[in-house]
Amino acid sequence: LIAVGDMGIFIAFIVYLKEGPDRKRQFLYQAWSAVDAATNVKMSNARYLALQDLNENHVSLAGIAAPGAFLNKIQLSKSHLTMANLKETHLACANLEQAILDKANLKDADLADSNLTEAKLDFAD
């Protein structure tokens, strides 16, 4: 009887491992949905958290559009934000250390007290 219970746990564990990639794909899809749904929205907690989650999972944020968004204190170190539209975005106290912001639109963005240590800003506005 104990062996049968152990076998059930083992099978459940194998199924859990097998479904791992699908769970990750679903997580990423939901995060991108939150980012997309916040287009033209100034304040979106869902977008804020989704951007951080995507970055923590090493997903490129190149080309995102968040003009005028409130992203103060966001943690996006080592993020890939090439060609991102961050025009007039509120990024005060943001952590953008080692971020790649090449060709990003940062015109009139609030970067007060942001960490831009070793950030790449080639051809950024």
C-alpha cells in the first residue's frame, strides 16, 4: 500500500516537471497581456509588475511603448529596452543599472535619482 502511494507521488512529480515549460509560457503570456493592456494608460500596477517579472525572467523588453507611464522605482537592471518608447515616462528612482537603452526615446522622461550605472544609451533621445 505504501509503494502505491509512493508511485502516485512519483507520477505526480513527473507530470509537474513535464508541464513546467507550459506553465512558464502561460506566465509570460499573461505578463505580456498586462503590458499590452496598459497601452495609453498612465498608471498600471499590472504593467509595472509584469515588466519587472519579464525582466527577471530575462525577457527582452525591446520596443515596448509606455509613453507617460508612471514607473517610478521600477527594478529593470540589465533590461533590454532597445528602441523602447519611454517619452515623458516617470522613471524617478528607477534601477536601470546595466540596462540597454540604445535608440530608446527618453525625451522629457523623469530620470531623477535613477540608477543608470553602466547603462547603454547609444543614440537614445
